[in-house]
Amino acid sequence: KHSVNRPPTPDGAEDQGNEPTLQEIINIKLIESGEKERLMELLRERLIECGWKDEMKALCRSYVKKKGRNNVTVDDLVHLITPKGRVYAASVPDSVKAELLQRIRSFLMSAAL
Amino acid sequence: MSSKINGHVSPQPCPHLLVFRSRNGPKPFRALQDCIRVKPPGGRAAIRREPSEVPRCGTCEESSRSRLYACVACAAVFCHAPLLHSHASDHALSIPGHEIAVDVDRAELFCCACGDQVYDRDFDAAVVLAQTVNATATTSTSGSTAMQCSVAGSQPENLRKRRRVDYRPWEPDSGEHISRGNQSIPLLDATNASLVSSTQQPWGLRGLNNLGNSCFMNSILQALLHTPPLRNYFLGDRHNRYYCQQKNGAINGTKNSRLCLACDMDALFSAVFSGDRTPYSPAKFLYSWWQHAANLASYEQQDAHEFFISMLEGIHEKVEKDKRKSQSPGSGDCCIAHRVFSGILRSDVMCMVCGFTSTTYDPCVDISLDLEPNQGGSGKSSSAKSLNSFNVEADCMRPNQNCGISTLKGCLERFTRAEKLGSDQKLFCQKCQVRQESLKQMSIRKLPLVSCFHVKRFEHSSIRKMSRKVDRYLQFPFSLDMAPYLSSSILRSRFGNRIFPFDGDEQDASNDLSTEFELFAVVTHSGRLDAGHYVTYLRLSNQWYKCDDAWITQVNESIVRAAQGYMMFYVQKVLYYKESENQGTS
């Protein structure tokens, strides 16, 4: 029986001899510097401000009301709102998208990638 | 599948969680608790074996596109994207006993077999504790009082348990007998019964004459005259003006040496509810108030909200002399004004560097709300000109602020939103021992019996030495649920999806009364800042009445919805009796 304190699994990518992709490198750098967390917080804030979160909440609520509280799982809700979320992404102001892109760009430049 | 404890739903564990618990001892998530990492700012809890670990899916190396879950049984990390593939589910289904996992970025438990979130009291308590561990170092015996630890200062007084008093029907004592006989006017007798039924207006509707720009006072008085707990108090003779003046006279030795705004209110209630429909001149009241607020004594137009506050203070001041009662406005025991209007606001200030949060409680008699700043051009804002159609709801189905319609709920949401204080407003952090940038969040600790919302329409700029009025329309509901703005709800949303171990304590604070409120009065302002007019709309027996100084008229509710609200008065639904249309006169 495994204990929770088992050493971390070996890095599969190295074993297979694959080079990490650019996307993976960027992701790791974003996480290590803490920038990813900051960007996520920023995005969360903006999505609340522009009402996107309320949209999603309303969709979930009406679904739960319809199905009954005890008959809905988190996965059900994810199935429901993932496509809708993409549609409603159009309602997010362009300024939010621009702001995030700008932040990511600056990060990439400062990280000398 | 879920049960209610104190009104909050407590989810029952799924079968896999039950099995897991039975197999792994009394504290199955103990090892996981060591991996809780809290990252400022915002203080989100994450699960990492080492602080700098970058989690990846053990099957597909994925680390960015979908949520990652760590199996609680074997610590292996997998991705979970319900619409695509879920290696977490694959793992759960392939090995029995490995169904329970934890979201590595949110520290929330998940059953991969059920596809649903699950909760464990001890684990959630540990997460909350980790998130607030910066507060104090004291350990408490009950173990789950993390939130109490973070309170700076003592608990507000009203959380002491109230003793319940047995019901006893009222019998007048000798003094009350006399005053009842001498001074009371029968509500219904031969002379005025016909008057009432012929006009078919509810009790207590009487115009107030304008004594010279005194609509600011008339509008507030109309609202107060129909504030249910206040009306009941005065009509129930709880403050008898004859009895009171005698007391005061005895103390000070001279007649009429002390003004008492409560006595004047009592006189006003008697006059307005007498059944006489001719407009009344509240001259004595105005005069008394001038004496109380000397700096505002003039025939100039005053601010209705300022008058409201000053009036409550005036009533409070009177009873400060009664040493037996608690003086703290928060408890509501000091005077009827605070008993009715006083709530408690909670303010949390979090240091953005170390996460230390300091909490303070302050009583308040109303909530002043900012109107939104003008919406930036998103190209989608519809004009807010649809004032006269109360299809504003239909036009604007989405709560999206891009619609351009400001709502009272939107204002309350902004009021309780976490706000980053500017770098010029750094606050002293007790832990860092230096001024740091902070995050501030307001919430309501205790709701009053009557909530008064004041919309800040008058902006005074001392810098530019000018004032202006904001005319933007604000939509307000007739029924309002204050639950999302309570401290318990705000804290809940701060910590993610958790069971809260201190639910019991918080419930005392939000007390036995519900969070649902009904609108009963709206004070509106029309015109300019220097030349404007106040009018009050009252909701009685589910009809709306417009009180414009001496003129009272019945109006349609759409008029009220379209009005420019300046102050809105909501009463706890349990205290709001929706009378039937037929007012029986026997």
C-alpha cells in the first residue's frame, strides 16, 4: 500500500526523450515565477466585473433547479457550461482580453523567451 | 442526500468517501494537510508535496489545460477534463479505494468515480486554518475556531445568548391606566369610521405641510411613520410624551427645559394616526429638531439623509441618560432608533504581503452606496433612458453590467467586494510591522430590523469646491434577500467550497430572523442639487402611495419602479404584514 509520502514520480518526458514544448516551458516559467497565479486572480476579478461569472452561475442554478439538487454532479455542470462559457466569452469586454494579452507579452519579454 | 444544519446545507458523503474513511482511520486526510500551501495575495490554498512543485498528469504530462487532481491514496497526479479525457477517472476506476482525489490548485476534495465534489469536515477545517494561520498563534481547545482567532478585538456584545422571556399578556399599571384614559383617542368610533371607509385609505396616511423647503423632513417623516417596528413602538405607547416630560422636568427642575425628539415623534404619530385626514404641520417637530441640530437650523433645503441620521442621533441622545441600558448602538438596546435601524458591519483588511487579516466590527444605521462609475464603452451598453418602461428587467435579462442599468444589488455586490486599496492608502500590518498594500472587504455581520440604503447622489468635492448631483437611474427590487452580503456568505466565498466548522457561531450572529426583506418606503429626489424636491412613496396593503408634502395620492407600482431612488427602506419580511385589501371596520 502506497503512503502519501512516496517520492515524486520520475519525469516521464525525460525518460521518453521528448523535449519539452515551448508551451510547456512557458507554463513552467509562469508557475515558478508566480505570474500564473497573479494572472488567474486578475482574470477572475475581470470575469466577475463584467458579469460573466454571474451568467455561468445563473445557468448552473436553473439547471440544478430543473434537475433537483441531489441529482446534479460537478461534472454535469462542467458539461453544461463549458460550451456556454465559450459562447459567453464573447461578452467579455475586449479590454479584458487586451489587458491579459499585454500582461503575458510583458512577461514573455521579461523572461527572455 | 444532504441535510440542513442551521439552515446551511451539509452535503452527505458519497459511498466512496465513506469506504475511504472506514479504511483509513479517524483522520484519513492527515497526511494531505501537511501539503497545504497558501499563496498570498488572496490566500488560495493549494496542495503541493514541495512548495515549488509543478504538478503534471502522470499519464499525459498535461500541466496547463485542465484541472489536476492528486489521488489521496497514492499521491499520483492526474488531469480531469470531463469533456475530453479524464485520467483521474481512469485511475479511480482501475484501482478500488483510489476514487477520492484532491484538486491541487484549490484544495477541494473530489470523488472521481461520482464525478462530484465531496467534503470532509476535518480537512476543510485544516484548510481554513492554514489560510488564516497568519492571524494569531494561539491554539484553542475546540480546534475549529480559526475564524474567531482572526477577529481583532472582542466579539460584539449582542452575541451573548439572549435569554428567552416567557410571554405574558400586557396589563396596564396605574400610571398607564390614567394616561390611557386621558390622552388616548379611539382608533375607530362613529365619527371617523365613516371617514376612513369612505376614503378607503389605510391608517396613518396624512399629508405634511411644507413649512419652507421642509420637504427633506416631510419625506423622511413619512417613511418613519410607516416603519413597522417604529410605528408599533410609538402607537403601542412605548414612549409616552406626557409621562416623559414630567420626568425630565423633575430632574432639571424647570419645565420644558429639555427637548426630547422621541416625545415629538410620539406627538407626530398621534396626530398622523388620529384619523384626521387634513394635512398636518409638523412645526413643533421642526423647531425641536432645529434646537438639536443648530447648525442646520434654517429655511434652506437640507439633505434628507443628513436629517435622517441627525434624527436617529437625537432620539438616541435622549436615552443616554438612562444608565441601566447598554449604550452600545450595536446591541440595539440603547434606544428605539438603534433597535430598529442598527446593524453591524464587518471589515476585513488583509495584508497583501503576508496575508495577515485584521477584522473590525462597527455598528451602522444605514448603508451608503456608491453608484457605479460610468461604464466604459464596450459598444454594448444600452441606454439607461428606459426609465418609464419597467421592462428594464426584460430588456436586460443578463445581470451583465454592460447593459448599463445600475441596480441596488449591483451596488451591494460592489460594496461587499474585496477592494485593493491604492498604494497611497497603505495600512499598518501587525505582522509585518510596516505599512503594506492591503485588500479590504466589507460584509454584514448582523442585519438590522430595517435596512436603509442611501444612494450617494450628491457629490461634494472640496478640492474643486463644487458639488454635483448624479441622476443616473438605479433599479431596486421590491423584495430583497440580503444573504449574499452577510459575513458568513462572504467568508464562504473567500475560502472556496468548504464545510465551515464555525457555522454554529455565525448562525447566532445572523440570528433567528431571516435574511429576506420587503421594500416599504422610497424617498426620491428630483431636480437639481440646489433646487430640488423630495417625495416619498409608501407601500401599504400592497398599494403604493405618493406622499408629496401635503398631497397623498395612490399610484401604480410602475411609477415607483421608475422613480429616482435616493433612500430605500426595507423591513424584515417577518415584520411586514401584507394586509388584505379589505380593511374590516368592526
